[in-house]
Amino acid sequence: MDTPPVQLRSLSVRRGPTLALDDVTAGFPAAATTVLTGPNGSGKSTLLDVLAGTLAPTGGQVTGLSRGSVAYVPQHSAVPEQLPITVGEVVAMGRWRERGLLGRLRPADRALVAECTERMGLADLLAKPLAELSGGQRQRVLVAQGLACRADVLLVDEPTSSVDEATRSAVLDALAAEAARGVVVVHATHDAAAVDRADHVLALRGGRVDATGRSAVG
């Protein structure tokens, strides 16, 4: 089996006095979806933060991320509902890495934004303010933004939490399609349906790899 492009070796992370991750070794394959499972406080969000580059490890090593781009999709509940911005503008932010904050979108960028909004069932909502959307619709918007990044690594935090069945299906289909495109897809979840559809599972408990859970490729 090929070596996974993104790997953790004896990774440890402290958040203040708390050891949030302790000696975690795992790999995340390309062209596959890996889910992070475990109870609240098990270290899933901390691990996503490390992979996103927003949190530095206390010990151990992360390899493979410097070779590609990374996109991170938060939970819809983490985004202020009253942001004065439209659906189209939020999704277009996914192109900022390529064009810069003040860079103008090219026709190819606009076509990609249109494609991503269509895939997530948002084509009729492009001009609608984010504040007027339901939680499930906002989650679709955030996933569409992540898709528009065209990143090599796509990280998603509990994308099917507190959403309707149609949104759950659309999100999981989108993540599977990104994996089929060759992307490293990693998402945290408590959703049994998402776990069933994953290619690999990394189970965490108390900041450590849970040896009783399904294990991601190492």
C-alpha cells in the first residue's frame, strides 16, 4: 500500500494545562475520506486545527502538508449568522488563496464558484444574505466554499451535525467526490452514516488513538 501523503508521528498537543493529543501516530490517504470519531473532548477538533496549521504541535511531527494546499470548513454554528454577506460572496472566498483578498475573480474562478454552488444545491440562493439561511443551508454554503478552494487537503469539522437529511446526503456526496478527485479528505463526525461512508476511520479517546476503533492507514 502507498504511504499516505499526510502523516502524524507521535503527535502531542497541549492546550494550556490540558494534553489534548498524546502520542498520536496516523496517516491520511489521498483519494479517500478519513473520519475522526470519538466522544466530545477526545481531540478531534484539536487534530483538525493542527492539520489546518492554526495550532502548533507540542511534540512529534506532521509531514506532507507543505507539499499542497489546505482548506478548512468549520461547523455552520461557528460562523456568525448575521454576517452582512451573500451566499455567492461566501463561496467566492474560496478563491482568495489563488487570487488574493483584493484580486478580481477570473472567468474560470466564477465558473468554479458556479459549479460548487450547483453541486451543493445553492444555485438559486447566490444573492441571498447568509443571515436568511437555515443552519443546513449555511453548512452547504461553507462546504461549497471549501470545494471552491480546490485544495489538496480538505478538512471539515462535523459537517452533518444538526442538519436535515438532504443536506447530510449532499455534503457526504460532495466529500466523496473530492476524494475521487484525489484529495485528502478528513472530517470529524459523530454521525454513524458518515462513518459508514468513510474509507478510513481514526478513532480518538482522551487525546489518544483508540485501539478498539477502526484505524486509519498508518
